[in-house]
Amino acid sequence: MKDDFSENMLIDYLAWKKCNDFFTMYEYIPLKFSLEQVLICSTLFCPRIDRVGNFLFLKDSRQLESIKTMIDNNCNSKSIESFVNHVFLSGIFPIDAEDKEQENLEKAQLKILGKRIEYSWNLYFKDKFPDKKIKVEFYKDKYDEYCITFYQDIDDFQYDKEELEEYFLKCKS
């Protein structure tokens, strides 16, 4: 994995480090984040997965509302998984820059984060589901937003529409 990460991108961390040359990220983390916050963020790298029939879905998907239309339109299994597991990274971390330089920095940070999530998901899925061929995609959508998704890279499989509808109804409640 090519990683363009540089400490120079971490302005707040560098301000702390400037006060103490021996200051590390491991000391920075507990100053800024609680254990609960770090555990929640860790789901970005080790996602919680629901198995529904042959499908694998992100437990915390925000795409559940539109699934009924996909089921009604007889979409194939790859399309359904890819759509349901689609995450807009800028939806989690919106770009909130005051100037162009800050905006460019935040976009570069988001790109690095996306690459790291992609790398982590590939390792995670190989470990958790060694029998499945799972494709992870990190990309920019047509609106120039960073996105990540995954789906099983296999020929279309049959699925029970009622089972899917039941699952998504349960998720809404």
C-alpha cells in the first residue's frame, strides 16, 4: 500500500510535539480521545458485519432506506451489496475548511484515511471470510467525494427478497 501519510499533515499533534520532542502519537491519543471514542472509530477499520442469507452487510449502513427499490427492481447481488455497504467518507468527516489550503489538506487527509481503511478491510475480510472473494473499492464518486464499499466478487447469487426486506425492516426499528 502506498501511503502518503506525513506528520506534517497533523497540525494539532505537531503543536503538542513542539513542546516536547519525545512526545508521540501514543501519548497524544489519550489526551484527545476517550477509550470509547477510539473503540467506535476502530469500526472504520474492523467493520461490524451482518450475514443475511448469502449477503454480507455493514451493520451500521446508512443506505438501508433505498434497498426496497433495489429489491423491487430485481437488482443483482453485487449491486445490492455494493450499494448497502457504500460509505461516503466525507459524510463521516466533512471537509470544513476556512481556506483553499486547509481544504486541500483535509482532502489529502481523507484520501489517506480511505486508503488505510481499504487496506484494513482487505486484511479483515481475508481473515474473517477466507472462503469468500470480497472486493473492496476506494474511489471518488461523480461528485468528487471519497467513498468506500465492498461486495462479493462472484457471479450473481439468488436471494430471498422477503428475507432481505425483513432484515431491513428490523434494522429500521
